[in-house]
Amino acid sequence: MLLNLTDLSDEPLQSQISRQLRAKILAGEVPAGEVLPSIRALARQTRVSVITVQRGYEALEREGLIHSRRGKGFFVSELKDKDKKEISKQ
């Protein structure tokens, strides 16, 4: 999963993660049911802390864009087009 994170931005890293993943999900680049990288794997790949990725995922989970399955990981939630439009307005 390719994310462009920068320390030079005023936006916190966790917000950059959630914003970029949110855009990919709403654009259909990451389809419903797709498994996301584990928190540790994404932290390693993006060279940020595990807590940073966890907080980014939690923000997406609160929006209903992703869900977790205990012991399985995080998955993109099934969204209707109407729901995608509503979420993208926020």
C-alpha cells in the first residue's frame, strides 16, 4: 500500500494515513473486503510508530470505512454508493 507521508506537513502523520486511505477507499482503489496491511506492517513500510498507524486505522473505523476481525486484521467495509457520497462530503 503506497502512502506518501511527510514530517514537513502541519497535518499529523496519523491524519495523513487516515486521509490517504480514506481517499483510496472512496475512489474504489481499495475494494470492499480487501485486507489492509497489519498495523505493524504498515508502520514498518511507512517508517512511523505502531501507535500512529493504530490511531489512523481507528479514525477510519469510526467512520465505518474499515472494520476489524479479531485475529484476522482490518478489512475495507462494504459501502453503498450513497454512503460513499455522504462520507466524502464530510
